Amino acid sequence: MCGIGNQAGEIEDRISFATGQPGETLEQVIAYFKDKGVEAIGIGSFGPIDIDRKSPTYGFVTTTPKPGWSGYDFLGTLRRAIDVPFGWDTDVNSAAFGEAVWGAARGLDSCVYFTVGTGIGVGVYAEGKLVHGLVHPEGGHILMRRHPEDDFEGICPYHGDCLEGMSAGPAIEKRWGVPGSRLSESHPAWRLEAYYIGQAVAGTILLLSPKRIILGGGVMKQAHLLPLIREEVKRFLNGYVSANEVMAGIDSYIVPPGLGDNAGLSGALALGLEAARSK
Ligand code: ZN
């Protein structure tokens, strides 16, 4: 998805096309931006990616099962074609940033953004900055305490029963034989889903103490899931974190994206603005 926006965070134009081979995909990206006169470009990329500015492979996609993208110089290809400042981060960090600048975490100096869809990603914004480190957070693959009545082996090719392996959209489908969108609200799938997502959110609260948690992505379109997750978070924390936000105020602490499906695109816009400012 590509778009053009302004300093107020308004998206003025957008286009989307399927992600194919990297060369042909970026040709379409370049064609879109080439004559638009943009001042900067922000990129929120699927990962894992290299975000270490000192690395010789800064701007590359590192390891991915997406055909052709592993080891591809994503950022460099765009830079050679369009001479503007670039911001570069993961898609989930980008979404977290968009929510912090214009969305559900506006005015706060920290938030964590979970996307629960075909995979699970976790973007972390802390003390007014996106968190990077050795690489970037990969919270979708944290290890989970298994539900005592759950014998599903999980679907992550690396870990089996990590968070993504147990609760991403394809895990729901594999476990129950139908996609989540076809399961009724009263189906036991949702309690189990809330058990795993709630556990991950509780762990995140304990580890990072973010001021807001935002849950987005395709699976979270099941609006009835959010209250179940809040319940599980409280159950896992069991009163240990004595902040009103996770007690009486949990409905305004664990929230859907304020920017809806625009979180990623808005975040990329915010990354672009930041790149323009720091030029
Ligand atoms: Zn995993």
C-alpha cells in the first residue's frame, strides 16, 4: 500500500497492489511516487528487516519465506530511484508510531501495538521512540504457557507453539478446520484465542509497562474478542500491577486502533515526516 499525506496526518491519496517479486513490486512503488513531488518517504516493511544504520545491509529484508525478498535491498532500490529522505522501519513499529502520533496513543510517550492476522507482530514505542535493539522486537514469537486442555501442536515453522503458532489466523483455521471468520461468537475458539493473546498482553505489561496497548489486525475484527482478552489480562495479572489502567480502566487501556486500517499507512507517513525533519 502506498499513499501520500500531509503534516496533519491526513492521507490525501492511496493505491494498493499485491506484493509480488521484489523488482516488479518496487517498480510499481517507484512509478507511483516518481512524479508526485513528495518531500520524504516513510516505509513500514514486513520483516524481518535490517534497521541498523551502521550495517552494510541496512534497508535490506533479511530472512523471509516470501519468494525473492530474502536478502533484497528494499530501501536502497527506492533511494536510487527517488532522491528524498527516507524513514525505514517494520510494519508493526510503523503502526505503533502512527497510533502514537495521531491515533489511540496520541499524547502518550509509550504504547505497544499488536497485529493479530496471518501472523502476529508487535511494535513497541517507548519514551517517545520506536524500540530497536539487536534487531527489532519480534514479539509474535514469544513462548507461551500452554492452556492445560490444549493439545494443538501450533503452526510456527520455527517454534511450533509460540504466540503466532498458537493464535494467528492460520492457527485458528488449522485448529478448528475453518477460518475464524466462520466461527460463531460463542465458539470455544475465542476463549482459547483470548487466553493466548491475553497472556502475551499481560507479559508485555509486566515487561514494558506501556501506557496503552492497541490490538489490531484481521483476527481482531472479531469485536467480541477484545472484552475476552481484557478479562484474561486481568486474570493473568491477578491484581499484581496496581494501576487503575489495568483494573477499572482497562476498557480504555487495551483498545482497537484509533486509526483503524490506516495505522500502518499513517505510521509510514509519520516516519517520512520524521526523516524530512532530521534531514
Ligand atoms: Zn514462532
